[in-house]
Amino acid sequence: MTQTEKDWIFVSDAHFNGREPGVMEVFLRFLNSEKERMSHLVILGDLFEFLFGFKERPTSGQTFPFVEYLPILEGLQRLYRQGIRIKYFEGNHDFFLHSFFSERFGMEVEVFPEGNEERIGGRRVFISHGDLSNPKLWRYRTWRRMIKNQWTYGLIERVGPGFSRRVAKWLSQRSYQKNHGILSSGPPPEFKQFAHQKFLEGFDMVILGHSHFPEEVEERIDEKKYLYFNVGDWMIHRSFLRFTPPDKFELGRWGVGEIGR
């Protein structure tokens, strides 16, 4: 089987904190089970509770700032060395990752701070974490602009990992409580509305995360079929999206009968 015939796997929102090694082990088992038939791993952001691309300074004596994440990061490194291409779409818990993977782990990961267009199965596909899907969340958008810019990144780099991680955790919790509220009982409708707008812009498919609800929606516009997928989240649903060439897309949930064994 050639690389062009192998599957693409999409995952999102694991929010690993490093304090629950068993949870990370489940994810690594999933990746290991897919590695022989996978050509691309697409991470739609928030793989960790907080990830910042602190620059490596070998002469400073500073230890790696995310030691507790190493099982996952080394697992990704093994996939990369096996020839699997990795794409990372930054989420609202990810910052300044453009050279993080290459500098720290010697692997070329395609990092996208915002959404990006991909050609998959002959379709024009828009992919993004999805945290900007709701234009009404102006408070969140303002907070995001304040956090995700070069000035803030420079400050975070200067104050260092320890303090930055504590502040990031507090800001993240406060922002989520203000702008997202209590977890709803179903997929927020704003994501489908966002996908519809992308269809009108010429995209055939939209793939998002962030909502924490796996979702598949088919829409027809002028007799043409369009598809929207939300990958959901690994944290709760263990959900993922699979693309199998030439044109099959399917949502799945992994290890329901295996978790905890």
C-alpha cells in the first residue's frame, strides 16, 4: 500500500495535562493501532492543556518545560520517523508552535496558527480548530487577539515556562467560563452556520474541532452535496475522523471496549 492509498486520521481536543499517564497511554495505543495504514495525522488543536513554543537554549541549563507531555510528543516523533506526515492546527491552548517540533524533536510538523485549505480526496476542504466559528463571541475574540500576538509571545518567552503556565491556565478557565458557559447538551449550531458560509465561499467540506461534540452534517446547495464534520474531542468521546482514499470520510470512536484494560 502506497502513502497515497493510506488513511488520514483527524483528532482534536485531548487536553492532556500530563498528570494522568493512563489517559495518554490510551491515545498512544490508538496511534499505534493506526500507524500501519495511516499516511497523515491531523491534529486540530488543544492536544495539551497548554503548549507554547519556548525557544530551546542549551546553554541556559533550562530543562524541557513540558516533561510530563513527553510520552505523547515522543509518540508523535515515532510516527514521523515512520514516514507519517503530521499537521497541527493551533487551538486556543496552543501558542507559537511554528518551530517547536523541529527545534525540540527534529520532526517537520506543518503548523497552522489559523485555518487552512487542503485538497483531500479531490475535495476543497477548509480545516481549522474552530474557536473562531462564532462571530458573536466578541469577548473571546478580543481575548484571543490579546493573547495570540508577537508582543504577548515575547512576554511569555521572557517570564518563562513556570509562571506562564499558571497564568495561561487561569486565563483559559476564565475565558471558557465567560464565553462558552456550561457545556451544552448538543453541538452548538454556530459551527454548522460557519460551515455553511464556507460552502458559499467555494469549499466542498469543512472539518473543525473545539465544540467537543462529534458531528456530521450534509448540506445541499443548488443540488450539490457539501459536508461538515466536527471531529469532537478525544478527552471525553475518544472520537476521530478517518479519511480512506479515494473518497470515504467516517467519524469513529476508539477503544470503547478497551479503555481501562
